[in-house]
Amino acid sequence: MTKLPHSIRIAFIGLGERGRKALRLILATEDVEASVLCDLSPSHVQEALALLPPSCHPLCFDGNESYKEACRMDRVDLVYICSDWASHTPITVEAMRCGKHVAIEVPAALTLEDIRLLLATAEQTGRQCFMLENACFEQQVMEAVAAIRRGDIGEVVHAEGCYYHHLGDRWSPWRLDINRRLRGDLYPTHELGPICQALGIGTDDRLQTLVSMDSPALTGPQLYQELMGQTAADFQNADHTTTLIRTSRGRTILLKHNVLTQQPYERQFTFIGTRGRIELHDQGRASHEAMTVAMNQHLIHSLRHGTPLAISLYDMATWCAAIPLSRESIERGFAPVAFPDFYA
């Protein structure tokens, strides 16, 4: 990977709540410059502009397809994407085709077609495409992954992860609409990413087969009525989705996803090995900011010095593939489906 000899000039695309927070956090990193701000909403651009020091004078773009202008700017090395999920793939592809590296919020893509398009574009352009999975940079998670890779609990035979996060009135219309339209685990990478790193998926092992099951969709229609003022008898995403994955070496992974029912926030990991067990629980105590800062520092260091990224292009593809595969499994009557081997 080619080193960049100067500060990383960043175009921020998507400046809602998450995007403005990302902007604030990455500006605390050395060797970065906010050179472009872009959002559909002019007010979001102005709110982001107010976060910058007076000495910073980025180009600003707003409106439909304004991201295309942002990606074409010569003053951009990295496009940092925090827009809605459905826009991730077209913006990422445009940025790479314009010769820019990309950092993209999770999930990077929702369909196998989009995943393959991201892979092909990155390979054709030689640009870096980094998924911003900050859960992989949480301190206790990194320590657990290192311990497992050292063999501290022997050979891992089973791993579990859950993502419980009642989003309530924090739902944006676009995210609620995606949940209305799609079944399956729509947000698996917070758990699956660290688990795959601990199990050596991509080097020592591969994800092979997936089976998903879901509960009735009881809470979603009520939430949609409350927040959108419309009925949604066709609401698809279940109150609870459970996914079981088997690896090529016969190890099993259990994922649990629930963002609709009233319950406390929790991210949980369990690793069962032949000589012990590691459990991690985060009920909102882990610092989202600390995880994101560590991730940003890694990303900028890698771009500046040409070192490998901790989450590869093929990791991104594999972890995101659980989204469409879980949907396919459910729609086929909870049938087993095979993972593509993106590492091959």
C-alpha cells in the first residue's frame, strides 16, 4: 500500500448525529484535515461546519448526489462515510472510482450484490476500503482476542455474541424503513467481527454455513405507527433474530439481534475453549468514543505509513454477508445457506 506523505485530507459524507460525532472524534487525531463536508441537508452541513476551528475552510456540498462532487475533489485522500445504510455502496464505489480511499460505517453493504461490487471496485482501483467496526477496537475485546489467539483457553469450540439495543425514539425514518422491509440480522458486525478475529476467520478457518430463525414481528408495527404515523402490517424485521454459524473446522457461532423490544442495552461475547472460557459484557459502560478514537488512530496510521489494516476488505465482505444470508435462510424456511469464500 502506498504511503501518503502529507496529512490525510478527509471528505465527510453524512453529517447527521453519527456523522458529526465522527467528525469531532477524528479531528482529535494527528495528521488529519477536514477538507470537504457533504450532506443532503444544508443545515447538517452548517452544524458540522460549526464544529471546526476558524482556521479550517472546507468545501461544502449539499443536496441529492452532491457526494459525487465531493468525491471528485483533488483535495481529498479519504472519504469518510456516515450516511444511511442504503447509500453506503454507491458512495463508496464513486469514491474509489475517483481514486479515493474509503472508510465506511457499518454495515458497509446489505446485499451480496453490493458486497461483490465493493470488492470488485476496490480490487480494480487499488483503493483501501475500511469498514468502521469500532467494536474490534474496544480495549477488553482486543485483550480477549489476543488471549484467545495465544491459546489461553485452548481450542475454541463455540462463540456467542449478542446485540441488544432498544433504539426507541432514536430511530431515523430511513433505518426504521429498512427494518420494515427486511427480515434477518441487519446489524451483526459488532459481534461477528471480534469473534471472527478471535477464531482466525480468513487465515486459520472460514465461515461455512449459516442458519437463522426469527420471532414474530410484534413490536415493529407498533413502533412504526408511533414514530411514522402510518400502519405497517407488513413490518418484516422480527423482535428477536437468532443466527447459528458453523465454520469449516466445525466450530459454532451463535448471534442474537434485538433492537425493538424494551430491554437494557447489551453487547455480550462468550468464547468456550477446551481449557476455559472468556465472557465479556458491555451494558453501556464501554466508551464508544474511546473505541472510535482507537479505530481512527489505526486507520490514519495505516494510510500514512502504508501498513495493513486490521479489518481487511475480505473481512468486511464476510462479516456483512451474514445480513443477506440470514434473510435468505429465514425466507427459505430457516434453511442452511453457504457462505461465499471471499478470501479465496
